[in-house]
Amino acid sequence: MKRLLTIFTFSILIISCTDREFNRNDFSLTEDFKDYWYSGKAEITTYDLEQSRYGELRKGTATLIYVTEDFSITEQVKADDATLSKASVLKLNSTKNFNTGIYPYSIMQSSFFPLNGNDHALKIAASVQEWCGQVYMQLNNREDFDISSHSYFAGEADQYLKLNPINLENEIWNLLRIDLDRVPVGSFKMLPSFEFIRLQHIAVRPFEAEGQFITSERYHIYQLFYPELNRTLKIYLNKSAPYTIERWEESAPVGNGEQSEILTTTATKKARLRTDYWNKNSNKDLHLREKLELDQ
């Protein structure tokens, strides 16, 4: 990391919080990055999850699946056709599975960040399924951010809007693995994660946010705080490349007025595996789920 660090007691370092503008021409990939991410394998990490929902913490499993792939710039899907105009992206598929009483929740978010120096993700998608119904939300980065959202909740059925390009919480998870110096710090506007927007039924709009890095003896910690939402996200990464994510915490209020309290969602690493999982779809490959400490 190239930022200046200010040293405090207890081996805690906090990066100075200054706004930064990115130059599209200053982005390059190191040989170590290429060796790790262009090896023909994905990085899969499973986590023990405690998810805040309906005022209680629910036990479950989270999974982060990172992989590079060719992405169609025009169609904004995986570029299987060699004739398509394409960009190499670092893709993240993030999943959560947990139960709320009798019925299960399944959440998936996908983010596609180009490795050619662009400022923002090319696409974000998220879906939430549970026994009451399902919701889906997608952002396509063209000249503006084109956002569509579909939900079974009253007042949220079908929404379409445009936003000027801004920081996206979903893309932070890609940037932390690509280049720490491109992760926003200081004060800025940011669109919260699609998961949070949908679960909390809040308006799809930018919120003021504050970002900083804290370095402990063991981790780099990226902290993101939304004053208006009183919400804090902390992502703990290993201190050396490829900056694997070891845990995260998300704290936000539940309830209203004097009855509100802060609950913290946590995810702690269980296992990690690098493999070409798309070729591991036979019954004979089920043992790999054991390595990831996943239920059959």
C-alpha cells in the first residue's frame, strides 16, 4: 500500500482520509496478480455467518467466489462469443443462506469489475429469495448507471432509474482484491449494497459515506460508515497480496425510536479452495464440498 500511515498505540494504523480522483491511465496489473488470477481457477471461501434479520441474529453460511473472466461490454454478460467486444473482469459472486424461523433466506450478489483501469463496476446484480417471494435488482454501467428493480412488496414492484456514476459499495469487494489504492477513503457519496437496500426497503439513492483503512497487527481493515443510516461495514483482509478476505462485520440499527438497537452481522472464514469449480459438477466431486465445510 502506498498511502501514508499515522501510527497510534496498540499497533493500530489509520490511513489519512483524503478524497481521491482516479486517472484511467494509472492502473496496471502486477505479475503476482496475473499469476494468481489468470491461473484458470476461482477462489472460493466459505464463512460462518451470523445474519441480522427481524431483530435477531440467524446462523448460516456465506460464500465468496472470485474469478476472472471475459465480459461483453455491449451485452454485459459473459463473453463466450469471440466476436464480441469484451473486457477482462474480476467477478465476485457472493451468497448467503440462513433461516428465519421455519423459512429460509437465500441472497446472491454479483459484481463485475473491469481490469482495464475503469473507475466503476460494469454491472451489479442481486437477488433475494424467501418463502414470501423474491426481489431482483440490477445496475448496468453504460454512460449513466441504469438501474432496474423488481419486487413482490407493495410500492416496490417495478422501478427504473438512472444515476450519475458514483461509488458503489458492491464494487468495494472487488477493488480490495485488485488495488487497495483505488478503494475510496475520506468523505464521498456511495450507493449502499443492493442487499442492504432490498432488505431494508430504502430508496435507491446515494448516501454520504466515510471510508478509512485501519491496520492491526494481523489485518488490513477497511471501514465504511454511513452517518445517515448509522451503519458500519468492516472488511478484514490479509495484509499481503492477494489480500484474501478473512471476515467482515456489518452493524446497523433495528427497530425504531427508543426500541432500536444495534445488531452486528458477522462472517468468519471457515475454509478456502482454489479450483475450476465449473468443471467439478459430477457426483464424484461432492467431496470438495467437505473441503469447503459445506453441507451436502
